[in-house]
Amino acid sequence: MTNDAPAPAPAAPAAAKAQPRNPLHGVTLEAIVTALVDYYGWEHLSELVAIRCFTLDPSVSSSLKFLRKTPWAREKVESLYLFMLREQRREQQQQQQSQPPQP
């Protein structure tokens, strides 16, 4: 009896190619929370995403513990992160357009 089945392809390169346009791919949850805090601050962040870990004695570590256990909250935070990235791109484009051309 012969085995004519092809050998399985390596998973790592395929996984890297599977998400080339996913802005969340390779970004840790800690990096997401830190970027949001740097951009919005804890007070504004707690208004945008109404969860207690952003309101009462907020810290990155307590937020990470909660977000890792709570899928709906993590989704909201990831969505806000994507919105923040779009806002930053818009601001950057507006700054480039408002600058006079260099001779």
C-alpha cells in the first residue's frame, strides 16, 4: 500500500501570509491598551469604553487581566484601537496637505 497523500505544508509562513492587511496582527493587547492610554488618557478612555477597569484605579495590568477574560470588552477595545489608527492617519494626511511645498 502506498501513501500518495502530499506532505502537509508548514503552518507558519501560511499564517503570516493569511493576514497581510490585518492591522491587529502581531500587536499585543498590552501595546493596544498602552497606545490608547497615550492617545486618549484614562479618563477619556473610560468614557469611550465604559468598563470599570478603565474607571476605578486604572492600570495597564488590571486592564489586561480583565480584557483577556472578557471577549466583548476586548472587541470594543480593539475596535477603538482601529478607530484611533484611522484618526491618526487622517491627522497626518491633513498636516501633510496643509504644509506648503518645499522648493
